[in-house]
Amino acid sequence: MKPIHVMKTKRKVSLIAASVVVLGVTGPLTAEASTAASSKPLEWAKCEGSGLDPRQECATVEVPMDYSDPGGKKIGIAISRIPSEKPADRRGALLLIAGGPGGGSLDEISGKGQKLPQEVRNAYDLIGFDPRGVGRSAPVSCGLETEHLARSKFFPWPAPDGSVTGNMAAARRMADACERNGGELVRHINSRDNARDIDRIRAALGERKLSAWGLSYGAYLGAVYSQLFPHRTDRFVLDSNLDVNGDAYQGGGTRALWAGFEAGVEDVFPEFAKWASAPGNPDRLADTADEVRPLVLRLAARLDREPIPWPGANPAELSGNVLRQAMVDAFYDPDGFPGLAQLILAAQKGTVPPAPETPPEPLLQNGLSVALATFCNDGAWPRETAVYQKDVDESRTKYPLTAGMPRNATGCAAWPYPLKENPVRITDHGPSTVLLVQNERDPAAPLGGARKLRAALGKRAVMVTVNSTGHDAYLGNGNACGDRAVSRYLATGERPARDTYCA
């Protein structure tokens, strides 16, 4: 999560992913389902942008900005489609739900969607969309300060001594920026309304049921959709899953999404330590795996005291928290291990590599503004400094690698808008249509959180746990066994009979 889940150096992630298919209703509609009014026919046209599959076409679905005022102001949700590659085998539509929050899947059907096996691409129209506020769907921007666009600042790392005072001040500035610059839509960006928008997409496509592939936050959103519209779900794949109910944390599930980084980073670190101590590794950090952890902790502490100037970077220095954030980012994919090791080796010598490339500022402003609005509008976060200080102190003791960041104050500690609706609680009520796929070692969506979602879904779900490291399991950082299980379910409807471990 990047809760959480959030973004990644090589690939966008976010707190959290993808997916859905559409077919016929098998039971009574819920009250939520009845809100999906029929839409005028979609007007498909060539999509804007380069590098897209020539078959990809785009349209816009009109939805209420505020679902409590369905006759009021409307916004447009941008959607895309690549039709089934074998119409005779078509059975519905598969919606990709991107991670984030703040990410979109509008063009992912031309990217990761083409990695799907042929039988899946034959069975479905692939559907992408930008959630409300994102990209081409009424984009918002809070006009955050440049400082807060840095990952080591947007992620709420406390001061070197553990103080959260600076984080509370930053939270007020971020929240004030959203109130000042975010516009009316920023108060209506949340997971419930994202799910309602998905159901409007389903209706506009003329499908009676929807299937989905959701990653990270997209998996969370897929779970919310399946809870609000259970009899509109067909085959749902939830990938890289989060502790959606989050009972252990004041503020509900949204705080639990952030808190997942504690266990997630601890789960991945031993794999990094083994890699970083392997003989023959050109970026080797130590002779044994046991030496890597104290080495990293000592270096971060040294950089807390004596940051190294880093011209062109944001911030323009390599501090302990910048190193810690680089570690979190690298753990999303083992392909990131070499870059982290090279940064550590340079810092040990008092030098830095070239400043990392960053996305264009408008893209960062949009994605981070939507992420902030989603987390803040999804649950009532504590507003007292003492609450965060207590949680950070406990976290720093138990999980020193993440130094208290996962339980610290975000902009939600000063969010100016009251909570409109309570967080959606995931339960076992509804048809059994969900397949969870989960890497055993995931920095943003740890296995422990996925198991809580699995327990909450009860008989509605089966979970495939994959002996792999990184975020994004299916067709990403998982393994062939897990990929086969998911592909089989999407193509044929056959799930494992029980929870399965893919070694």
C-alpha cells in the first residue's frame, strides 16, 4: 500500500491492481446494485496516446459526482476496451482494477492485459478505466508542495528521534492544499463511490455480471465491490491483498493498509539479505545474511545524523529516511535489489549515484492527491498528536526497519471534510466467486493481512498462496503454479477445491 500500497520505481503499484468480468444475475439485487441506472449507449472512439494496441478504443461513462445527490453534477469516467479475440468464445468483460489508490488501468489493457493467456483474451473483452479524479476521469490536483511529492515525505517517516511533530505540521499543509486547490470532487473520492462507478461501467457495457482482476488497492476495491454488489460479481481475482477490515487500528481499514508495511518489509528483508550476501554477487554487501540487517540499520542511523547531499533529487540529500524509503520501494520486486545495494554501497563511501528519475510533476500531483483523498475519505483518522506518537513509538521498537512510518500521521490527520459513510466491512455474505492470489513475501500487502481478508470472506473465496517475493503476484512476481491457477479460473471458472500453496 501502498496503503499502501502506492507507486514503484519500475512499475506503478499502489497501496494497492486489477480486474473484473460481466455475466448474468444469480440472485436478488442489493440496495447498492439498484443505484446503477441505465446509461445511454457508449460512444467508442480511438484512444488518445501512443504505444497502444490498435484495437483499443475508449468511451466515457457519466456518473454522479455525489451519489447522495444522483440528479446533481455529473463527471465522466474514462473507460477502454479491447474486444474478445475470438467472439465465438466470448463470455463477458474482464475489468482491470489498478492499484494505488491514484493509479488507472485505462491503458493497461494494451500492456499487462496482453500478458493474459490466449484463452482468457478470447473469453473476455478487456476493460480498463481511470477511477474518479485520476488521469482522464475528471482529474484532480491538490497543488501539493514540491517537498510533499517526494516519496520519503508523502510516506510519513518520523524524525530521526521518532518525533511526529513535523509530520503533524506536514499533514496540515497537505490537507489545507487539498481544501484550497482540490475542488469539489476531492471530497467525493472514496472506495464506496469507486465501487459504485464500477457498477455504472458494468451497466453501460450492457453486462449483467462483472469479473475482475484487482491488484493491491485494486484488490481492496474489488473486495468492496463484491461486498456492495455481490450478485453482480462473476469471476473475481484479488491479487496482493490487504487487511481490509483493520480492526486493530483506530481509524479503520485505511490505517491498517499503511500499517501493513511493518510486517511486509520484515517478511521480505531476509530474501534481500540472502541475495546481498551471496558469493559472486557484484553488489554483495556482506559475507553472511545475518550481517546485512545491522549494516542497513547502522547506515540509516548514520545518514540520520549526517545526510549526504544529492543534487537533483527530491529531497536533495540522502538521509536515513530516504534510504529507508528506497528499501521499501526496492522490495516491491526482487529486480530492485541491485539498485538498493548499489545505493547502500555508495552511501557507505559517502557518495551517491545519479539522482533518480521521477515522473512528471502533473502526474505526481494527480496520483498523490487522489491517494490522499481516498485514504482520508474512506475512514475517520485520529487527529491527536499523542495517538500517533504512541503508535510510532511502539512500531519503532517492534519493527525498526520501517522506523514507525506505517503508523504515523498522513494528511488524513488534518483532513477538513467529515466522513460521509463508514468504511465497507467485508463479510462472508454473497456468492462464492472470489479467488485470492498472494505472494508469501510482499512488502506492501503482507501475507498476514491477506489471511485476514481470506477469513473475512469465508466460503466466498479460495486463496492461492505463492512461494514468491514481491508485490503483484499474477503474471508478475509470482510463479507458474499460481499463474496457472488464476488463468484456469478466469478461462474456465474452475477454482482450486480448497486453499492452495504453490511452492
